[in-house]
Amino acid sequence: MAGKKRPLVVITRKLPDPVETRMRELFDARLNVEDRPMTQPELVAAVKEADVLVPTITDHIDAALIAQAGENLKLIANFGNGVDKIDVAAAAKKGITVTNTPNVLTEDTADMTMALMLAVPRRLAEGANVLTGEKKWAGWSPTWMLGRRIWGKRLGIVGMGRIGTAVARRAKAFGLSIHYHNRHRVLPAVEDELEATYWESLDQMLARMDIISVNCPSTPATFHLLSARRLALMQPSAYIVNTARGDIIDEDSLVKLIHDGKIAGAGLDVYEHEPALNSKLLKLAARGKVVLLPHMGSATLEGRIDMGEKVIINIRAFFDGHRPPDRVLPLRT
């Protein structure tokens, strides 16, 4: 972009310092130093003025907002892999390219999924709270704080993409038997490596697993994929872990089934109406039935910097006249 006017890049949230510094070096970057979600009027002002908008998961870039975009807005460079909050089709109709940041959060998210998979059956949060609570710990007892072993159990992965496969590799090392449901079977070499069993029927898999891990993207087709009917198929001794998106699970139904003892528990990093949290989930957490995390599955400094670098590469490629490497097409959403 040497010799050219630098594009105005509006960034909706605070990013790691190395990313913001590089943004300022390369572009006319407008930062969000307060690190609070932009209001709707602020987003409208941003799309009317910017050449590039860099939104995050907290921003709703819907058709109504895109319709108000100025002629200069040519690129929405999403800081994140998921584009479920961006109307990619509406952007395409207005001649706006959309990019994302794939392939950089796989390992971090898989790590957190595995952590929750251990935390819930082994009652890690409950145990930690014993030592920090008001009551003094009475000491070890052979029948106290008994959890459930995960070695030898069956893990059912819903969505065997990059993250699901990374979860499977970790889980296999912990001695779990790998099962999965996906739109398509993975390559035979991957199945052989993981000794994985493919289930064409999600219903049949859910009824036979000890742990379910949700790792599919959020799309109209996966909204409440784990519906009340499907959740009811799970065994009373089974656990569910979700580090994907909250709306894939019918949260109200999940809460009721755990409360009624029809599902053993859950480890959740995402929620259907976040940042609002279901008060009944908090009550279940207080009883040790669920472990709740504040959407931190991919929250590593390395991962966020990698995401920022991808955003920068996409912007530079676009304004150098090349197709951005991480362009998102409407049909792929």
C-alpha cells in the first residue's frame, strides 16, 4: 500500500497491544480504548465513515446496519472465526467483502474443552471452592467428593471439524473412546488414527454416550440442534460440554433436565443469551451440577495476537488488489 492513502480502519473492541500497534503503523486505525461494545448509533457512524470495519463477536452486523454503510466501506474484517453475527449475504449484495480468522483458535479451544471435560465429572470447581469457602476443610475421607472416572468412557463429538478433531486427539490420550456425528465422515486416515466411530444418526449417538462435546458452528441449521427432544435422549449419567456457541443447545431444556437428574451435569463456556446468564444455571453451579466459564475458550494471548495478524493480512491483501486469504462467501455460512 506504499504511496496510497491509508484506509480508515475502525476497530470495535480493544485488541492486544502488539496488534493495535501494527494496525496504527499500517492503517489509519481508529481504536476502541475503552473496550466496551459499541452502541448501535456508534456502529452506524462507523460503517458510514470507515473503509474497513473490524468487528468482534459482541457486534451484530445485520442487514439493517449494512444497508446504512457508506460508499467507502468495502471490507468487514471480522476478528474471530465465527461469522454468525454478520449478514454475509447482505454484505455481498452491497459489494462488501467479509473475512474471518480461521485456524488460529483450534488448539486453545480444544484445550478448554478438555479442561471442562475433566472439571465436571471430577468436581474440580466444587473442590476448589471447599478450600476458599467459609467452612474449614475437615480433611480427606474415602467417600467424600467422589466424582466419575473419564478413562474408558465414550465421548460423542458433535461436529468433527478442526476443533472437534483436536478435542478427539486429546480425549483419546485420556483413554476415552471416540465417537462423532458430522455432516460428512472424516477421512479414513483420521478415523483410523483416532479409532473413531461415525454415527450418521445424532439421536442414536446421544443415547449411548457418557460425555457429549459440542464443537459445531452456529448456523441456522444448528440452532437448537440439541433440542429438548434430543437432550432427553441422553443417559442420566451423561455430561455435556459446550465451547462452541450457546444457541446450539436449548438452554432452558438443558437446565430442566439437569435439575431433574436426567442429565448428570454440564461444562459451559458459551450461553444462549450471553452476556445475560440464566439464573437457574447459577443455582445449578452452586449445587456443583455445572461448571460455568465466561466465554474464555480461546482466550490466550497467543491466540488473540494470531487472530489480529490474520485480520491485518486480510486488510493488506484486499487493499493491494488481491483476494483476501480468509474471504467468507455467503453460501459457506
